[in-house]
Amino acid sequence: MLADQTSGGFNLIDFSLLSNSFKIRWIKSFLKNPTSIWNCIPNFLLKPVGGLDFLIHCNYNISKLPLKLANFHKQMLSCWSLMYNHKFSPHTYFIWNNKDITYKNKTLFYRSWFDKNILLVSQLLDENCNFLSYRDFMDAFSFPIPPKEYAVIFYAIPSGVRMLLQSSPKGPSCSPPSLDSSNLYIDNCLFISSEFTNKKIRSILLKPCATVPPCISFWNNKFENIDWKRFWSLKKEFLITNKVVEVSLKIIHKCYPCNYRLSKFHNNIKEECSFCLCYPETIDHIFWECLYSRIFWLDFSNYVNKNISKDFTLTLKKVYFGVPKVQSDISNREFVINLLLFLAKFFIHKCKFIDRKPLFCIFLKDFNQYLLSLEHSSSPLAINTRLQCAMYKLLNSP
Ligand SMILES: [Zn+2]
């Protein structure tokens, strides 16, 4: 439901996703102007861990940070973890605020080391991937530290990390990556730029939770080369009601309320077809296989052959997914045929519920009525539909 319309979703906004995107937006505003007076409290709160602009680059765990944070700041940091992927890389494996490097179950941050640009675990290793001794460390960085600090840091780093860093550049001369937040890219977009909109934030946050509709694998097994992107966006080409679109989507999502399915839930509903009363009413049966539907589609094909396209043949795939666009064909025949297919499926659905047989002559009257109703609309979709249908003289004057 939350996914983009071109992926089969309905582009709905989830409240928690919206709330998370506002918190990411807050981080963006902070990074754009970190010295603003509005940011003095978060600056003060996060100073013991290097400030927000450093913390967002770290592989942190909120519960292990040596800070007492307000709920808002906790939520803001957990939203950032969803947004920014802290993948393991030797070039960004920091000593500070790293959830893997803890002492008394809290992550570490030593301002004096940080100010000396000692940020990476790989800076603490020698060429043989062994930790620098206390003396080597002080010689390499020309920087006096209490033995306790040295012991705490070197004790806290898990020994397995050395194995992971074995093949990467090591040693005190290793230079840490740029931490310039004004140059931070996420999903190939500059984070503080105006292009990084709320919509973009939501789409990134949505990626891990968006699922592919299960019907896709079913139909891919049944038909070859389905253009899903085109199918999901096809409805936007026409000025048709949600009810009309709903029938087509319910067929594809395999949740159309046909008698066969409903009879499984309620004993009073018989599974027989509403038209022929002989066979179980499955989706395929009522929309394609039933004798009455086949007569309807035969008349439909004859109508299209006579008025729109001489070489048109109707298949079940076309009924369900529409007619593919032919790039070389400038006459836009597929537009009119797809419109007729949307309305025809809705017509069959309507006939089922009003207990009538689907007669093509009645459908044509409905279609004519639909075209007449478009005359009152100034929508570009209505104007285009009228023009396309006029090209094939489909409108009969009342
Ligand atoms: Zn039937």
C-alpha cells in the first residue's frame, strides 16, 4: 500500500514514516546551520561524543552512548540509523561511538585523541596487524596519554576486528575520511541540498519495508513479458472512476470477490457462475471462460476490428494487462483499446451484481454515455480521451 504507484502500491503515507522523515529533516536543518542559536542545546548535549556532525558517521547504538538524551534526540538518532547505512568498511571503522568497542557497556569518546585526528581503529595497528604498544603509540603520534586510557581503548577493541582489517591500509599514517557533513551523499543525492526533499527521505526510509505484490510471481508464471511498470501506471492515462480501476486491480491482485472465493467463507453463497449457473465462478471463468463473457469479448473484438484496428486479436493477457504500446504506431490505437478494456471489465463486474448477462450492445450504450459525460469536463485527460475517440468516430450522438 505504501509503495510507489509504479511498483504496484498506492503511494499512501504511513504516519510513523512521516514522523521519521520529519526527524531526518531536523538533522538536515541542523547540518545546514550548526551554529544557529536553535542548535545550541543539541550542540551542548552531543559535545561529549564529538557533536552531531561526527556522530551521524558513527556506528552507534543509542543505549550504549555515554549520554542522557531526551526522547526526541533518541528518536532522531534511531531514524538516522534507518536512513544512513553504516556498512562495515576499514576506512570508516571509527574507534569512537562504535557499538562494537565498549568499556563497561558504554561506547568511548576521548576528546584529546579526537582532536589529534585519531579516529580509526586501523590507525592503532602496525603493518603486521598487531596493536601498537604504549611506547610505539606515543612515538607515532607524539602525544602523551595516561596508561589507563591506552589500556581502556586497546582492551575494548574486539580481537576479531584485526582479522577484518588485515588486508586494508594500516598504521598511524592512515588518514581518516572526510567528515564534512556539507558533502554527505545519501542515495546519490547531496543530503543538505534542496533536492533532498521529504519525499526523497520517505522513499529511502520506505525501501526496506516495501514489498513486491505477491501476485507478480503468479502472473509472471502464467504470461510472458508482462510490462508491470506500464500496467501499474496505465490507469493514470484515463479519466475513469476508482470503481472502474478497482475491478482491474482486484483481478490482478487475485482478490476479486467471485462466487467461488466467497463460497469458501459463507455457506449461503453458491460457487456457481452468476451468468451461466453451470461452472464454478473463478476470476478467469467470469471474465473470460464463461460462455456469456466469450460472446461479449467476441463482439468486443469485432467492434475493435471494425472501428479501431483491423488486425486486433484479443487474448486473456490483453484483457487483464491491457494492450502494449507500439512505439512506431502514432495513431494511439492502444489508448482507446485500453480504455475500452478497463470499462469492459467493469461492465462485466456490474452485470454480475445486477444479475444481468453482459451484452455488448448495452456496454456500447454505457460507453457512449461515458463519452458524453466527458464533454462537461475540462480536464486534459477528458479532452485527450474525447479527441482520441473522435478520431475513430466512437461517439454516437444522442
Ligand atoms: Zn459462467
